[in-house]
Amino acid sequence: MSKLIVVLGATGKQGGSVIDRFLKDPEYKVRGISRDPTSKSSQALVTRGVEIVQGDLLDLESLKAAFEGANVVYALTTDFWTNLPLVGEDTPERSALEKVYDMELKQGQNIIEAVLTILNTTLDLFIFSTLSAAKRISRRKYTKVYHFDAKARVVDDIKAFHPDLANKTATIQLGFFANNWRGPTPIQPTKLPDGTYEICAVGSADALHPFVDPNHDPAVYAHAISKLSTGSEMKVYYGYGSMISMTQWAALLSKALGIEIAYRELTIAEYNERMTWHRGVGEELGEMYAYSAEFGFDGGEEGIISVHDIPLERTPITMQEYIENEDWSELRAKLGI
């Protein structure tokens, strides 16, 4: 009898990657959750054999219905940056970024409540895509890494209030998405007036950060985790292809583009000045880079299992491989090279 995996974010990069892999496993039927099952991307999945059902992370009842009968649930909250335009401007009570934290936390809490309805019936494994608790681990040095802390709070709630669910839970912390360079951030190479090129972030040039190919490797990690026993406590996995420094990232980009790209370290304030598309985003991301550089992306807590230490069907994609296979034509045109 086939098992059923239910995947949130079915039409996105991470969820889509997981769906791609489980469609190839004859042991599983695949159900994807979409806010709009009639969308072109949703219907494309239907043609490939995915059952698509309607679900909204802010609609608890829709999640309960979507999770019905699931043996495995792969869950993630909506992208922080997707939510930001939806919450309105700052108010005296809460900044826009804090309101996005509230929204993401509510999404996570709804996911928990929905999963609890199948905990004692069909559920074998709950996989939750999360990040480390920056505020707690840094002892409040970094208090504005909201998209880390919202996800981490969900995990803390599972541990504190739902021990039976924790026993069936595996969390996966995915490193920096390698394709983040495509966004309007200083990590994208820019050409300076003197003709030189640079990338910028916060943190030491030599600090090591995890990078992951989000289009392909989350599926490998999820599939491998699904084959492992959950045991008697929550498992925490750390997913990345390469641990590299910003200097090494710049060197890989330099080789791919045929130009010399340097890394320049910015302060959080300087990074915030560069990020003009929404007030406070640069401070949030700047603290994120600083936290990763100082405490480690995963916070350095004990008991975290690297995906490189579990049986995988293939080696994760390294950043050299990612960069060698990336299409740089749009960036070349932008840089005039």
C-alpha cells in the first residue's frame, strides 16, 4: 500500500524540489498544497501525477483537510519577503517586519495544529523547514533576524508543548540559497565607478557560511530523512552543499564571469543603506549575515546532524558545481561584460 506525502509550498522552489523527488519513489503518492489549485503552476503538477488541494497557511481548517491521511508531511512557512508587502506599513505598536514575524509564526502554529489532528492516526514523520534561534543563541545581540526567529519559535513550541509530535519530527535547517544573488541585495556583484567589481555583506571575509542549491538538494535531504527512523526525540538536520567564505564565493563568481570580484565587509548600518526596497530589510539581513559569521548559521548548538553524515542517494551540489551550471547571461548584461 502506498504512503502519502503532503508537501507545502508545492509550486515554490523548496516544495517543488521535494515533490520532484517523491514522484520518482513508487512507495509514495504525492499531494501538494496550493493557495490556488487552478493556477498554471498547480495544474502543471497535476499533469505529472500530483494531487493538488487548496490550502492556506492562515486557514487552519484548510490545512487540516489537506493533511488528512498523510504519512509524511513536509512543511514550510511562506517566504518572509513574499509576506512583507502584505502586512502594510510600520505602526507605533509593531514595525512591518515584526508584523511579518507575527504572520509567519501564526502560519507555523497553524501547521502544528493541523499536523496534531493526524498525530495518532496516519502520521509517521513530520519534516519542518526551519532556521536557528538567532535572538536566543546570540543572547539578544541580534534581535531583528525575524525570518530565523519565527521559524525557530515554531520548533521551540513543538518541543515545549507537544512532545509526542516532537518524537515524530525532523527539522531541516537549509543554508543560504545559492540563487539569492538574483535578488536586489549587495551579494549580487556590482560594478564600481572605477571599473572594479565587488560583492558586499556583513561579517568577516573568512567566516564560513553554508550554501545550498534550493532547486535540487532539499529533495535529496527530505528523501533521505524519510528513510531514517525518527527515534524518541526530535532530530535536527543541517542542509548545505558547501561551507564557504564570502571571499571564496567571490572567487568562484570571478572565475565564472571572467572578472575580478572582491568582497567588501559592511557594517549593519551600511548594509541597511544599500537595501532601499523596504524600510528595515537591510538591518534584518545585515544582522543575519553578522549572526551567521559570528555564531554560525546553525547557531553551533549540540546535536545538529549534517546531511553529509547521513546516507544520501547522491552528493549535495557544491557551490563550484552550482556556479559552473548557472546561467549568468542576465548578470553579464547588467554588468556590461
